[in-house]
Amino acid sequence: MLALRAFVAVGRLGSVQDAAGELGVTPGAVSQQVKRLEERMGVALLERRHRAIRPTPAGDRLLGQISGAFQQIDDAFHAGRAEAAGRAGPRVLTVTTTAVLAASWLVPRLGRFSARHPEVELRIETSPRLVDLRRQTRVDVALRHGLGGYDGLEAAPFLKPQMVPVAAPALLRGGPAIGVPADCLAYPLLQDADRGDWRLWFRAHGVPDDPRARRGPSLQEEALLVRAAVAGQGLALVSDFHAAEDIAAGRLVPVIDLPCPTFFAYYFVARPEAMARRPVAQFRRFVFEEAAGMPATAGRGLPDPAVAS
């Protein structure tokens, strides 16, 4: 059972580390369980492709056969937890987001939520990848950066940071001029953990998909992207408040003056049926209120469409 659970988590998330975080064990334990399952079945189930782990044909067949069974188990657990929380004890709310948003925005504000709603037990998990809330019912809410459009889920933008392409002045002096977004493709691009921000930024500005938008070193934290850009290693796409100090000191310069794309924002994402749960509704109200109270230099808070309508 443990080996199957580990295999399903890795196959779905494409990462041993993310699977370990979801299961609450070490990456070594996950790898060991998967290896035991492969030995027991006599066939390779996972393989590494382009820096990600994907199921082999045999693994893909097995994943399709057993994922439904684990989904039923997760659904039963979630329903039982919700019922028990309604009778007694704290109501548990599990939120997944990126490490950057958790550290720089969410965690410093959680004391206010806990003071307002002491009956809710918050659990914050971080991952650069969007958890599939349609299949992973253990998680209630995802706070994610993107363009919206999460199939089968309800998504509402709550914070619109100013994403700024920056670079060291010396790098730009030695390269071609940048007048339109597509010109950035001529330079090395410093990528976020899941290599998604540059692609989203180009798409939002009408630049056709280009394989160069996926190239370049990938760094887990936005602070590391800023440091790599200061070192002249490439262009970084970061929130303006993360780069403000280095821009003021002249270590970085914005490479192009463009408004932030309309739909490029942080989204509050949940299953439609979860929105009716009291802790989810309370947390959503809190998130939108906190975003609305931010100073303009740190990103623009957006109105809650459920209230505005």
C-alpha cells in the first residue's frame, strides 16, 4: 500500500521531493518504496525526462488503474474530516502556495487570521507546482501565480504584483537593444522553479510560444533570481518590490517599460464545492482584505469578484 501510494504521488507530481512533501516522508523513503514496487513487479515504472520524472508506458497503465482507487480513499477521508470538524475540535484548512508567496506575503499575515478565527487550524504547504485540487482533496485552497483558467476549479485573482524584467547594466550594454517583449529572447533567461513565469509573461504580451522562453538555469527562490541577475547571468522576471533595492542602487535596471499584463496575478483557487465551506470562505475573505490593504509599491490588491458582483 505504501509503495503504491508513493508511486502514485511521484507519477502525478513528477517529482520525488514534491511527493515526499505531500506524503510527509523523506525523498529517500519515497524512492525506496518505488524501487521496491518496481522490483516486485519486475518492470520500470518511472523514468527521468527533461529534469522531470514521468511514468514509463507500464507505469502509465498502472497509474491509470490505481489512481481512481486512491481518489476514492482521499474523498472518503476528506468527507469524514469535514463531518468530524463540524461536530467538535478545530476545523483544519490546508493551503498550498509557492515558497516565495508564503515567506514574503502570506506567513507574516497569518497571525491576524488566527486571531480572528481561532477555531480554524491552518496548514501551509509550499510547492512550485500547482496541486491538482480535483484529484488531491486533502488540500483545500491553492494560492498560485499565473493567468487563471484552472479547468474545473474556481479561481479569483486577489493580488497583481508588478512583474519586472531586470538585468545588470553591464549585460545590457554588451547585447542587443530591447524595445519589445520578444527582444528579451535574445538574452539568457533566469527561470523560476517550474519555468513558467517567462512563458506566461511572453504569452500575456502576445509573443508566440518560443523554445528559448524555457531555456536557462532554474532557481527555487525569487531572491536567488535577483542575485543571479545582479551577477550578470541573465534576465530575471521578478516582483518589483523584490528588485527595488538593487534597482535603486544601480545594480539592476528594468529592461523594458511595460504595464503588468491584465490577467497576470496571484489567484485564489479552490474546488467550487469547497468555496461553500465556512473555513474556506473565511480564508478567502481574509486573503482579499489583506491584498486590498497593501501599499501600491508592493502589488495591487484586487476586489473579490464574489463581493463586487
